[in-house]
Amino acid sequence: MDSKKRLFEIRIWDQEFFVELSPEEKLLYFFMISNCDNVGVYAHSPKLAKFHCGTDIEIQSLIEKVNKDEVRIETLSNKKLWIKDIVRICWGTIAARNNLGRSCYKLLIEHNLLERFISEFPTEINVDSFRDAIMNKVKGYTDLPLPPACPKADPGQTQVKNREATNNKNNIINGNKSTNHNSSGSNTSTHNEKESPIDFEKRSRATIKGLKDKDLYKEMGLDGERGELPFK
């Protein structure tokens, strides 16, 4: 049984794709969200959509506008439409602990989307809970297939990302301060040792934000010279 409620993110009103829709197209978009099933699959009826929205809108044209910067709606092999972020927006993470979770799991199987959903949205489904329910023959799960395993992250890639994050954090904490070694073995700091207290305060504040150098300003597309803050 499908839920009688749907949620939407309030930030949708500021998203570029939604801002560029006409009022009629926005109404049709919400009509689709209201009439899709629990995993976002919608069977379009031009006649019903016109009756409720009061206008003829070419559905393919709407899909192209909604998918302007990312694929939010996908046409399935059975000609139905899949609104891909419904589970994330409405339910967060589905699990086998309630009727909603069971309904979503059955619908993903019915639409032949279970494997894809687990692969593309692993944080939105508790695979282990469904596997346990099926293996333990919990009521409502006795005849359902086991879910495929969630894709696991490459340990090597994870270590590289963690190392890069640590280095970036250290650079910000240290203010990206570089030290040159001369032939005598002594250290020569790259910053001006006669720096005034005001300049030092400005540079220190910029260092906290990781914006010490003029080069970093340019890299981030900000204005300002060394020691001057582009923000208050």
C-alpha cells in the first residue's frame, strides 16, 4: 500500500531547474510527486494530468527541463517515469522494520530497480535488515528474493582520500606557511618579520579561513590582495 503523504524540500524553490519552470510545469511536477508510488515510479496519464492541472504540457519537455543539471526523472523500459530522489526526500532510509520498508522493497523488485537502487543509493536502503528479515522468514518477507550486497568502497581509495583530507586540514591550521632552507642550514620564513600588528591580525584571520595567499584568493575566484580579507 502506498503512503498517503509526500514530502518535498523547501530549497526546491531556489533550485535552478525549478525556478525556470513555468507555473503550469511546477504544478505538473508536484502532481507527479503526489501520484507516484513509494519509490517514485509514476505512470503518466495526459488526460488525468490535464484534468487536474488545467493545461496541456508535453511531458518529455518537462523531463528535459527538470533534468537540466542532473538526472532527476528517468524513463523506464515500461514507459513509466522514475522520480529518483523520492525515497531520499520522503523516507530517508528504508528498512525492513515497518510496512513502508516492505512496500518499497516489493516495489523495487516489481519495477526491476532493486539492484540499481542499492548500487546508486546505498545509504538510502538498509540492505542487512531486509536480508535478515528474508532469511529469518519474517511475515511478509517469506517469498521475497535476497537483496544483492551493497557495493564496498575501495580501501586504497579511502586511504588516499583520508590522507588528502588530513594534509588539507594541516595546511589550513599551519596557514600554508612555507620555509626555505639556505646553504647554511638556517631557516628563512617567507613572511615579513617586520610585519605590523594590524597586518599580522589580518593575515591571522585569513589563515583561519585558509585564505592566506593572494594565489589562494585567485584560485577561489575572490578579490583582494595579500593580507586583505574579502569578507568581514
